[in-house]
Amino acid sequence: MSDENNMFENDNQPKNNPQMENNQWQQGNYNQPDYSQQQGNYSQPNYNQQPYQQNYTQPSSGFGIASMVCGILALITCCLWCTCIPLAVVSIVLGILQIQKGTAKGMAIAGIVCSSIGLILFIALTIYGNYLQSSGMYDEIMRELQMMQ
């Protein structure tokens, strides 16, 4: 190596920096803008776009719940024609509507099943009661009940 290209020579060493004093850096005047004073609007340009709005509504399960409640009541009141038949019909209709909506299918199916069982029990009890009355067994059962009292 030649002495001219040696960077460790005294001629090529950096001189004392006027901005460095006692191993502390001092801020020099470099004609930079003062960014702490700026309060700009940093939003992106609109480009005539409409804002994204998500119109999400939670799927309702009202018909399914109503179907299930009416079906359970139809099952409980299967001995009473004046409540069983209307409740069963309403339950089946609401259950079908809810299944067509595609949500809460479980409750709708439960309502349809309960109301169907209620209707089947109502029909079976009606047929059995008509049989008892037409065969004369109804009168015998009533006499036995009166004797027990």
C-alpha cells in the first residue's frame, strides 16, 4: 500500500466536527421544515367512491320459535279440539315458512313434528271415543264411575 491511498493517515481523518462538542450532538441549522408545526389532512383522496356500508341483518328465527311453541301447545291440548286444531295448523304453516327462509330449521321442524303428533293423537282419541260411544262401552264406563263415587 502506498502512503497516498492509506486512509488512516492524518490528512484523510475527519476534522473535528463543529457541531459535536463534549461527545454530544447538537442540532444544526440545515434549513429543514419544522414538521412539528404542520397539521395536515392525511386522508386518502375520495375518487368519487361511496363508502362501504355493510347492511347485515341477523337472520330472524321468529317463525321457527312460534312454530315450536304452537306445536308444543297443540301437543299438550290434543284432547281439546277447539285449541289443538288451530294451533297445529298455525304451527305447520309457520314451520314451513321458516324452513323456506333457510334459518332456524331445527325449531321449525320441532314445531311441525309436535303439531303433527298432536293432530295424530287428537284424531286417534276422537276415533277411540266414537268407538266407545257407538259400542255401548261408554255407558258401562259411566255407570261404573258413578258407582265408585
